[in-house]
Amino acid sequence: GMDGNARTFICDFHDDAAEVATADTPGILDCYRDRQFWVTWNDAEIQFGEGSNFERRLLQWQVPNFSPVKSLSLSTKPRISAEFNFNKRQGEIFNITVYNGE
């Protein structure tokens, strides 16, 4: 939802946060309805998409020098709160709630 909710990207923080995969995604976020997204990675590739079961891949990046994933960054605009749910393992979910307001 960057650039006026028109673009989505993956950044490589080993390379000064360079955008390594981008997609035009106008209106991808909607504050009036819940949306499901997914992210997956292995030792050579990161993928991001929309849907509940890997339905629509939006971004894919072949990682040149993959190292283990140690963190995941999520953000919202100022004064916007969000809730993120992740499956750690089959049937095991953890929740991150971002309260980014006053």
C-alpha cells in the first residue's frame, strides 16, 4: 500500500533497503474490510501474495545470498492501528497488534 496505496514492494536491508521486487497494487488495502495476505520464504526465494491459501502471488524475489530470516517488519500510517495474525506452524497462530496512534 505504498505511494498512495498503489504499490507494494520487498526491500533488501542487506543492500541499503533497496527495493528488489515491486508490483502495482492500486487499492490493495481497504480500511473498511479485512484482507488476507501471505508471505513465505525458503533458502532461495521470498514470495508475497493475497488470499488465504497462496491464491494470488503478487511479489517474488530470488534471494542471491539468503541468510536465515530473523525479523519481519510491519508498519502502518501514523494514527492507524492494524492487527496481523501469522501461522507459526499448522494450527499455531500468533498475533501482532500495532497501535500507531494518539
